[in-house]
Amino acid sequence: MMSERKKLHPITCILNSLKQLKSMIIPLIGLVAIGHKGDSSGDWLSLITTGIALIIVLAAGIVKWLRFSYRVEEGELRIEYGLFIKKKRYIPLERIQSLSFSEGILQRPFGLVKVVVETAGSNLHEAEAELTAIGKSEAANLEKKINEWKSVKKLTDDVLIDKRELLHYKISTKDLLTMSATSGGVGVILSAILALLTQIDNFLPYKRLFNEASSIFQGSIFFLISLIILGLIAAWLLSVLFTFLKYSNFTLSEINNDLIITRGMLEKRKVTIPLNRIQAIRVSENPIRGLFGYTSVFIESAGGNIEDQESRNILLLPMVKREAFPNILHTFLKDYHFQIELRKPPSRARVNYLAREIIKMLPMIVILLLIFRTYGLFSLCLLVYPFMISHFRYHAAGWSIQHQQLTLRYRRFLKHTVYMKKNRIQSIEASSTWFQKRKRLASIHSTVKSTGLATETNVRYLSDTDIETIYKWYLPN
């Protein structure tokens, strides 16, 4: 198998430059701010320096594009790049575990996609290879060549491979709207706005504007409360919009033992996950969504880029009814058991759950009492939270062993249920304090490999006999 040397699309120059500018944005803003505070000569100097930096970044993006080439030859994906030192990276096609496709805002008008190549031995901080902008037909042809090579390596010529696409799940408009409205992204939006305000303080005197507005409405508590409420509503609407655009057109399908996830309206993404890379299944339930009977399903997958949130936390079913997800997953994960009854922690563990939450809350209560003294007594109302959260965490916790599968459930803010196969578990550990040992309690810690790291699942305050049962099950026969 051999193909001619290929180049990326010229739009790669801009994409490379924007990527460099993203890492330089804070220093550039600081440089302009310093010049802005000085005299007119300082303004000119900062502008000239910024202009030179932009020209260098653009030139570097062009040179990087000119020196980058790729081809498929002799069963390898061969990539050559580098300015002064020519670097070559040869990736055997059989080592390629998945290709991820995404269409950014700049790629989409030109019919281009970004291709991320992942192997089992990918670096924790970056993918094995990345083709920033190639045509959709070329991306499909590259995927076809890789699959054909793997097929030749595994099968004889007289075996017919079934490549029919099986659609397992497609998000409905109703579920997408419900998911967007309950996404909990308000905190992220507010954090981003605050971070932006701290950077543009030198250009926009928002503090002076706020002080002037406060003097106009001096003494008007209603105005201040209304402003805060409007800000929260605006942040919530933005989070709804971002979630809707991100997960619009979400589908989960299967082709030849590979799961294919596609999603996105403005930026379309396509992720391929081989079934044999799945290490564990995690079902997470948001308290608000749980009231409507909805849950989300994630997978822990080996390989990928540790700095990519998508690789660390692969969302399989973004919004699905609690009673519906087992039937969907059973169509391609037949050896997993999802409809099981969990064993609960013993009743004597209730005090441990409560004590743990009260201990975490005590420092805040003490500080409020010291600062506000008499009025600080109202801080004792905060003790309602430890009683509530400990109650929910105690009732959520549980475990079960079904044949070769360990299931653990716990609650932090979300309720998580993790399904793990015995041959995928890297380690199981137990821990207990002196107080727990007196009550014959212990905590279980189970780890599976995920994106180069070990993902740990913890369930606290189980009976010591339950811990022993799990240990005996995990030990080799």
C-alpha cells in the first residue's frame, strides 16, 4: 500500500497561528497594558512589538504548514515535519486504535476536518499524530485504508466483513433542551467572565462604571439584587446555548466493533472507540435530572490524550431515561449486567457518614462564630447540610458482584454507578481508620486504566465482611 506525499490545506497556516496566539494572549495583553499606562512613546513601542510578534507567529504558521507532509506507505502512516531539523514519525497502521474527526468553525466552510490519530501507546499529553485540516473525502479515504490494512492482517480474503452501521442512540430535541437547561454550566460561564474582566481592566474601566452606577442608584437594594439576578439569568442562558450547540445532533452508532460518536452544530466532532478499549461503564445522575428520571452514561477508555477532556471523559449517552439505558447498552455490551440489586452499607455506618460531613463543616462555622459572634450563631443552621448530604450518600452507596463483574455506587454531588469487569480492574485496596475498625467498617478503592492514568472508584464505610468478599472474588483462582 502506497500513496503520494500529501499536504494539509492552506487554512492550516491560520489555524497554526491562532494556536500559537492562544498561548501568547496573556503576555500580549500585559505588554499592551504596560504601554497603555505610560506615555505616547510607550503606546507606539507596545504596538510595534505586538505587530512584530503577530508577524512572527503568522510566518511560523506558514513555515510549519510548508514543512508538514504525510502519506500512507508500506503499512505505515508516515509524517514528516520540522523547520531546521527534519523529523519523521512512522506509525504502523495496525497500532492505530481510533481516528477522531472534528469540524471547527474555520474548517467547516471549506469542507475540511481535523483528524486526531490515537494509539494504545499515545503520549499522555498529546495524541500520536494530528492532521489539522484535510478534505472530508481524504479523511474518509485514510480511514478506509487503515481499516483495509487491519482487515488484511486479521482476516483471509474470503471472509466478508459486515460494515453495516447500527444506530444505537440519537438524542431527541426534548432531551437536548432538558440537558441544556440542567447542564450546570453557569459556574463555568461566570468564572470565564470574571477571568476576562481581570484581563481587560486596563482597557475598560468597569470599576469606575460600577461605582458611578452605584452612586446613581445609591441605597437601592432592589437595583443591586435585580442586577445580580439578571446576571445569573444571562449566564444560565449562555450555558444553555453552549450546551445545545455542543451536543446537537448527538448520535451513537456501531460499525465493525467500533463505537462511533458524532455531535455538534457549529463544531462537528466524530470519535471512534474500539469496543475492546472500554475499561468500565459509569452511570452518573444529576440531582435535578434525577427528578425527571434522566441519567448520563460515560465510558472509561484506554488510550487517548490526557489533556483532552473528551478523551478523559467520554460521554456515551448524554441524556437517557434511567430505565432505558440498560437495553441500549446491551445491544453492544452483552457481557455487562446493568439491572442488578446492590448491597447497602450496614446501618452502623450512618454515624460515620454524618461525622465526616460535620467535621468538614466545623471550620466554617467556627470562623463565622469568631467573626460575627452573636449573629454568628445563625451559622449553626449550616449543620442542616451535613445531615442531608450524609443521608443521601449513605442511601446511594452500595456494591454487587455478578459473575465476572464488580459494581460500585457512591455519591458526591452526583450519584455514580460504576460497572467494572474483573479482567479490567488494575487493583483493589481497602482502608480503615481506628474508629472504623472498632465498628467493623472499611472503605473499598478500585482502579481501572483510563487515558494513561488509573481512575479510582471509592465506596466508604462498607462492612468488613463485604470487603473480604470482594477481596476473595478479585484474587486469582
